Amino acid sequence: DAKTTQPPSMDCAEGRAANLPCNHSTISGNEYVYWYRQIHSQGPQYIIHGLKNNETNEMASLIITEDRKSSTLILPHATLRDTAVYYCIVRVRITQGGSEKLVFGKGTKLTVNP
Amino acid sequence: DAEITQSPRHKITETGRQVTLACHQTWNHNNMFWYRQDLGHGLRLIHYSYGVQDTNKGEVSDGYSVSRSNTEDLPLTLESAASSQTSVYFCASSPSGRGTDTQYFGPGTRLTVL
């Protein structure tokens, strides 16, 4: 099961900031928070990830609380093309090898309205 | 540009037939993954590979097999297709090593088993 909790849906006005919350109260100290999104009928797209510090890239910002039990993905100026399902994922560490698989929950359906 | 491709994009087959879905990436990534996506379940991991000759079962591996004979390809085989395997299949790849591997997804294959 996914280790994260997200609201099933959110709405945002075009041009405004979209703030998508995620709870991950059982996160371990060495687990990262990843965000992906999936636009209808396409493959998931990587957005951003972080461990404990806030992160920013050309797509979004990630704010992680000090206790790391929750985070917020911020799309600073949402456009209609940002309408998608957004997945917050905590990296699951497996027992062999040096790589971790992703466990997807049901995500948040973000609708950006004109 | 480097990329990950899947073929075919759409496939209709009959119950009991063997089906192979292709996944090819040109990033030289060691890690490759197969997921299926169904309404109400999100993305679920089928099989994954950390390198040539390495394969591992995911959470929904029954009825599926993979083989990794080179770095670029991870074909997914349905030995005897069942209606329950009607789904959208996504392939992904990521670079090797511990830590913050980012997975990059292909465009998906929509499979219908009649």
C-alpha cells in the first residue's frame, strides 16, 4: 500500500498557484518524497523530489515540513495544461540491490479552470 | 534525444494467446520496470530489472514474465492472456545506483483481451 495520503481532487484557477498537500506521517529518515503527475492517457512524468529541504525546479516547488510528516507541491502559475493526476510517493527501499521501486497511490486529480 | 518507447501502442488479443509488449530505452539505464494501470487501482508494479540477466517480481506478477538480454530492452510477456489482464501497461527506466533514482516512463500500451 502507498504510504501517503492525498485529497482525491482539487480545483485551481488558471494563473493562480496550485498547492497540493500530501501526508506521509510514517516516512523514514532515509526516504525521499517524490512527485509525479499523469496527464490523461500519458505516462507519468517526474516533477520533483526532496529529502528534508525545500526544493525548486523549473516545474514546481516542494515544501517539506520540518518533521517530514507532510509536504506540499506548489505549481506557482497553474495553466490548463497542468490539469492532471498528481502522485506523491515516498520511496520504498527494497531488500536487495541498490535501487528503490515506486509505489503509486491514487493521487490528486487537479483541475485547472479558465 | 534519448527516449523510452513502447510498442505496440494498442493491442487487441484473444483469451489464451501469448502476447509480448516491447519496451526500449536509449538512456543506457540499468533499471527497468513494468507497471499496469487500472481504474481504481492506480499504477501497480509487475516486474522489474536492475540489469542484464536480472529480473524480479513485483506486486502483481502472476501471469507475466520478463527477460533482460541487453540493457536497452525489457519485453513483457503474457503467457496465456486473460480478460483480467486488459489494462494500460507502462514501462519505465531509471539510472543505477542508490539514492534518488528518477524513473522515466514510456507512453503506454493499451491492451484489450477479448
